[in-house]
Amino acid sequence: LAALTGPQDFISEMVGVYRERRDLVVDMLNRAPGLTCHKPEGAFYVFPSIHGCIGKTTAGGARVTDDESFVVALLEEKGVAAVHGAAFMYPGHFRISYATDTESLREGCTRIQQFCQGMR
């Protein structure tokens, strides 16, 4: 009940914070070679497309054949955890949440950029 009747002034502030985080993640992922990331309208996560990475080999020697092989290699090589899109009936994509602090998002997206830049 307190959530409905208590102070609501923090809501607009948090909407702005999450909007900034969303925009940061979308911008950084769109600068990663092989990824395309659309801006979500009402979620705390994005589903970047990995179609430009399919068929490539990572710097660590893993072959990217689908979204699952992409996220496994991303975790093993860069320590970034993501969920493969096929788990959500969205193959060829992966899911990243932006419901965390901005610095962690920046670091994670930088690692994803490096991961994609290292593909051949």
C-alpha cells in the first residue's frame, strides 16, 4: 500500500536514470562490429542482433555459429554474462539487462566491443 500512497517524486528521477543507461548501452553496442541494437521502449534489457558475427572466429579461437556460441565465448573470453536470444524465442540475438549501475554497463559494453573487434 505504501508504494501506491507514499511519495512518488523519485519515479521521474529513476525514469531519467534508466533512460540514460538504456541510451548508453544501445549506443555502445551499435558501435561494436557485427552487432545491431534497437532501442527498447519499455524494458530493462536490450536484444542486440549478432547476425554480423555469425560465421566469424573470436580472438580466442571460438567459432560463432549462433547466439548460444556467441554468449558462451563472450563469457569465457571477456567475462561478460548474457543470455542467448533463442532462450526467449529470439535466435540470432542476445539479451543484456541495463538494470545495474552505469559504470558496470560501460565496462561490460566496452568488453563486448573488444570481443567483436577481435573477430575474424
